[in-house]
Amino acid sequence: MELIKQILSDAAKITSIDRRNDYNEPKENFEDASMILKSNFDIELKPSDIIKVLISLKLSREKYKHKYDNLLDTIGYIAILHELLENENDVK
């Protein structure tokens, strides 16, 4: 149970104030990534789709070799995905 509390606490830290100060709000950050994909590769992905790709990457890395960072980032991306999907649903 302590490990679960620790990883959830660490995930909350990396998706909260520090990362947002360093990289902007996730919504704006992933909207920028979406525009870059469109302009450079003519690929259209919603911000929530980009996060799903990043989750897939982290799970692929975890399949190859276990690292705490893979799981931590996956949990963080899932939290951000939830936030973005909630905002998308509020807009509709």
C-alpha cells in the first residue's frame, strides 16, 4: 500500500504546478503539439490522442524493461488525459 501511495503522490507532483510552470498548461501544451504534427507531418490528432500515444510509448518501454519512471509517467499521462477529456466533454 505504501508503494501505491508513493507512486500516486509522485505522479501528482509531476503533473501539477512544477510541470505546468515549466511547460504550460497541458491543454495548451498538447494543442501546440497537435499544431506541430499538422504543420510538419500533415497528421491531425487531438490533444487527448497525443496523450494516448505517449501512454502507449511508456507501456511499450515498460514491456521491454521495467522502470519506475515508465509507470509514473503513465499514471501522470492518464491523469492529464482525464483532465482533457473532462474539458472536451464540457465544451460539447
